Amino acid sequence: MDERTRRTDEELAPGARRLIPEPLVQPWVKAPPRSRWRIGIGVIVLVLLALGVYETARWVRTAPSPGGRFPQGALQTVGASTAVLGDVRVILNELGTVTPLATVTVQTQINGQLTEVAFTEGQLVKKGDFLAQIDPRPYEYLKEQYEGQLAHDQGLLAQAQMDQKRYQMLAQQNSIARQQSEDQVFIVQQYAGSVKQDQGLVDAQALNIAYCHIVSPITGRVGLRLVDPGNYVQTTNTTGLAVITQLQPISVIFTLPEDDLPEIMPLIVTAYDRANLRQLAVGKVLAIDSQIDTTTGTVKVRAQFDNENNTLFPNQFVNVRLLVKTLQNAVTVPTAAIQRGAPGAYVYVINADNTVSVRQVSTGPVDGNITAINSGLSAGERVVIDGTDRLRDGLKVTVAGENGPAAGPAAASGAASGKDQSSGQHSGRSHQPPPAGR
């Protein structure tokens, strides 16, 4: 209560009834927010109901006639092609990995300080090219020491050999004891052994000096540098100085089912990129693994490529195609004409009366957009390659690009030739054909 109400109550006589003024409701006060939400929801519901009634009425007006989607007697436009005799290549498609014929980790064969690195990362080097240098001075000094020891022992050997000749002459004259002459022979052999030992020590140090000059053992590409100049390298290091991978020639390893094994030697192998679109290189089968993997039923095959343009890179995934053989004079149709369903593979054949009929066929190898037909179709018959999803057995059709309905193989030979290459435009939908005579 405000101050005015309290003051009025205090002025009332004792025992009088207290009157509390009721709040006045003014007609211009706005409705609470909850009422506005209810009004908005009601409007939305009414709009949705009106849209539903409108769509229902429109659907009833445009409903299809009882004749169905394809009324009797309607002509359907299709694309057609003629089955012809041609050559079909039998190709095996597999996934392979580019594998170099040689990968070498360049290791030091001598202990010492690395003073120079002569290669750059990613450089193509040839066999014998200079790669790195290790400080050779400790081995040069040791070689000089062994050369001095060799010269000393060579002098002793020469002296012993000269004494041996003198003792032999004196022994023949009986001027000295025979034992002294015979002992001199063994002294000469001892000095000869010392000289040979010294020569071996000198040659070993010469080899160590040669090891200080590191060259490439193969021709290939150098990887990333693993050791920088100034480091002390040892023969016990496992990382090495660099890795060189041979690129020319190079190989691709892939697997084949064991059933295809008798047909692959020798074969031409073509490598395509990962998307199986661009041809990278052409090679031949080089070797087959010595045994079949029993867990997968496959065998590893190595194919070799010259790789002159370096299009193949180690550990690259490629698609491999092997040309096994070529079928001569086989009945062929565009692959788009082949449909799949419960009875198997079938095609829609265009008859002389401009109707189509379902024909079950036995398919053979697929060569690009062309499929060989083993049985069920003859050369010269026309098949549908576009619009098969709108067909049923016995439906009348017209071929796109022709003036009027289909008139037989002779009339369609010119129009169908342009369709032979358009199999990639087919929807590829596989469905079961309707029963014949429907």
C-alpha cells in the first residue's frame, strides 16, 4: 500500500471495517504477451490447413489416368546401337604398388669426421658420383708408418737373400758348415713373411683412405640428408648418410588370382594413375613369386618399366592392366545395353515391328565401353542403349535421331553408329525385366 492508503486507515474510528480500494482496470491497457503468442499460433495453423487443402485439390486434378505411366500405344524415344563383330581385348585389372629394383642406404665404412657433403637432397646421381668426404689424415699417417716398416723389412729380406747366396757358394767349397747354409734359407722365409705382412697393412690403410671418399653405389635419386658435415660418423651408425633409390628401371608389384597364373607369362603391363584415367607407363611381366599366398589365393607379380620420364614414383599406388589375349570376331554391344536383373544379364532388342523384347544374353569380357556377347544375340540386331528404364516387353519405340518409328536394322545403321560411343551417358540402372507378352 502507498502512503495515502495507510493514512486513510489510521483516520478510521476504532472497530470500523477497513476498506481496501480495488485496482482500476483501464480499457486502453494492452493484453499480456501470452495472448499474442496464442493468436500467432492460431494464424499459422490456419495457413497450413489452407495449403494442405489446396495441394490435395491440385493433386486430384492432375492424377494420372487409369491407363498407367505408359499408356497402350504410346511411343517411347530410346537410343539404339547395332551389335557388330569386332575384336575384344581380355584385360586383367589389378591394384599395384611401385617398388624400386634397388634401394641403398649409404653407410660409412670407416670412422671419422664428416668434412664435406657433395650432394643436394632429391638430386639424381649416377653410379660412382662423389657424395661425401671423411677426414682421411689419421689413415694417411698410419699408412706412412706401415710403409716405413715395410721398407725396413724389405731391406732385411734383401740382406738375408744375399747372405744365402754367399753361404751356398761357401758350402759347396766346404768352407762353412752345411747347417749354417740351410738355416739361412729359413731366415730368408721369415723376412719374406714380414714384408708380406707389412704390405697388407699398407694396403689396408690405402683402402681406408678410399673409404673416406664416399661415392654412389647405384644410379638413382638421393633422399633427404641424414647427417650434416662436422659430425663424427662411425660404422656402428644405423641411420646412414643418405638413401638412394633406383628409378630407372623401376617395377610394380601386384597380386593376381591363382586361376589367372598360367596366362600371364609373358604379358604387356600398362600402369594407370590412381584414378585409372591417365596412362603412366608400359612395361612387361618380369617375375612371379615362388609360391601362392594360401590366405588370399593370390600370387605376387613384378612388372618392370623403363620409367624414362620418371612418371612412376616409389610406393605410388597405380592401377595395372594386363592384356591377356584378344577375342577375334566376337559379337559386341555397348556396355550400356547390358541390363542386370533376376534372370541375369539381358538386353532390350528392337524388333522389325518397332517393339522391344527382352533377350537374355551371356556376356563375355568387357573392353572399355564394349562388352562381348557369348550367346543370345547376333550381329546386326539392334539393342537399346539409352532409355531402358522406361521400357517394358512389347512396348513400341522410336529411335532418337530417326524420322519416324524404328524401321529395322537397315534404317538404323547410320543413326546407331553415333550412339556406339555414348554408353557413358546411360543411367546404369539395373532392374528385372517384365515378363514376356505383358
